Amino acid sequence: MREQKIQNLVTQVEAFMREQVIPAEQLNHEQLTQGNRWAYSAVVKQLRAKAKESGLWLFPVDPALGGHGLNLVEFAPIAERINWSNMGPDIFNCYSGTISNVQTLSRYGSDSIKEQFLRPLLSGESRSTISITERGVPSSDPTELRFSIQKEGQEYVLNGRKSWATGAMHDICNVVLVLGATDPSAPRHQRHSLVAVPKNAPGLRLERIETVMGFDDAPFGHCDLIFDNVRVPVQNRLGDEGAGFAIIQETLGLGRIQLGMGAVGVAERAMMEMCSWVEKRVIGGRPLVERGVITDAIARSRIEIDQARAFIMHTARIIHESGARAARSEVAQAKVLAPEMALNVLDRAMQFHGGAGLSWDTPLAEMWAHQRAVRIGEGADEVHREVIARVEIDRQRKAREVSVG
């Protein structure tokens, strides 16, 4: 019965994406261009309302919080489909950052924090951002972050600058989860704490709007956050003091596998665009689809997509059955494998579209920029390859010791 429920959800989501979301992409772009770029367009507001009314909302979130309670294995085919469009994840309130922050706030937030920030996040009235990255500090080692969170009585005082706060520009973003040092003298993995800060807190301002390959990622955006003696109650801390690094690692692990699922969906959309285009595009009296170089690229893309999907599902099963720690290497592999694959497929689709593939005539260029950013955000490829290698070397060493023993 549960399997049938999941299949029904997948079918509903696929129909919603094909019939309502994808056809609205160009209108969304036009409305963002003409209006407030840092707010939902009228068409996205309508689609979010329809999705929520249809029960297509918060798929991997606990039913007690208004979600469907899908585990990663069950969520994977839905995550893939909602990523057929850059608009998709947020329409279903399933953007990976939203899901991660929902889990963090529900697990570690006080009752007052849940009422102030979690409740509107679940309903879709608000959005959130998490702020970890600092300029001049390698993101590959969050234990070196220098952002200051000092306790004064029953308050924390925050000072410093954070960069690449994704989603902070959105007009309904009302909370920033900030990682900073509460005890710089503590052991390196116990120096930092995670604190929820209202975006409208006195002393907090947004600066330096960033673009990714020229795309500003409206209405979400990326920017620097400047904290100048920002004060919040001690009750705004999420989890224990000094536990921030552990909480972030837990959050990022789940986020990374969701990024992998999304990359498979992006590649599938590129395949849709590529196949549709080469069938109708005629050059020299022949449709492109009749040329061997085209069919070879399509075949290669199908093989790569299916391989990545299979590995993502394999990783999701390990996490579901044994926990995220047991899938440390697999999560790192998925984070490297899936975006690289998506970029390959997108590149072929863009190439066959010619100039149109580089423009707003298709979603391909923006999708390519997003996927290229994924290879850096939440841990660069090189960092994940190091993790994979360390786990493998340790595994081989233990196997030798067992053999010798």
C-alpha cells in the first residue's frame, strides 16, 4: 500500500511538472525581469499554492510537521522530477536547503525558535538560509572559521562577515542559521556553535550580490552578510554549545545526496531538450537526429544518466538501512559523480542547440551554471575525492589486517 502511495505521488509530480511548471518557465523569467527580482513571480506564487493544495508539499519531511515522511529511497524519484526545472524544488517546498534547515530547526530548535522560524518555513510563508562560508577561509575545513559568536549574559553577540549566503536575498527569507566560533580555544571540532538569527536583526546587513556565471539566481540570490554586534538570545542556539560543526556535517551529508538526486533530474531535462531539438532541427536537408554523432551523444548520455541514478539509489539505500555515517564514501562519490554527469549531458544538449543553447531560449545555460556551482558548493570535488580515498585506504588496510590475522 505504501509503494502504491509513493508511485501515485511520483505520477502526480511528473504530471504537474510537465503540464504546469515547465510551460511556465518563460513567463516566470519575464515576470522576474519586469518586477521585484527578489520575490516570487506571480506565476510561481500560483504554482506553489496549487502544489500545496494538491498535497504535493514537503515530501521528505515528517508527517507530524506536515510532510509525507518519505525516506531517501522513496524521495529519490520525486527529487529527480522536481529538478526538471530550476523552479521545481521550491514550488513543492522541497529545495534542498529548505529541507536541511527544516530538519535542523525541528531537531535542535527550542519551542520558541520552532514557532518563530520553523512553522512559517513549513507553511511556505518564509524561507531560510544557512551561512557558513567566510572569505579567506578554506570552506573545505569549517573548523577554521573565524566568525565570532561571544556570550554576554543571556545573549550571543555576533561579529564578522559571511559570504555566499544562498537564498538570503529573497524577500520572505526571515532567518539565517549562522555557524561561528563560541570557544576558539576548544578542540577544533568543538569550537563552533550554530545560531538562528532573524534576517531583520539590528546590525545585520546584506552586501555584495554575487552572480554565478552571470546568473543572479533570482529570486533567491547569493550575497555577503555583515554582522555588526548583532545580538540574539542564548535560546536561539541550535543544539549544544560547541556542537555546531557536528550539526553542520549531519545537515550537509543529507543535502549532498539530495544534490545528487537533483543532478540526475537536471540531466534528464537536458535529455528531453536534446531529443526534442534534434528531431525537428533540419540542417542540409536532414534532421540532426539522422547524424551518427548525434545518436552517439544521446546514447552516451543515457548510459551516464542511468549509471548515476543507480549509484544514487544504492547510496540512498545504505543511508536508509545503516545511517549516513555508513555511506560516507558513497555520499562523497555521489556528490562528485552526479554533477559531473549532468554537466556532460547539458554540454551536449547546449552544443546541439547552437546559439540557442547559450540563451534564455532554453533552460540549459542556467542549469549548466547551477550544476557547475554544485561542484564547488557543499564541498569541492577535490575534497570529496580525498574523503573517498581515505575511506578506501582504511578499508583496504583493515582487509589486509584481517587476512594476516
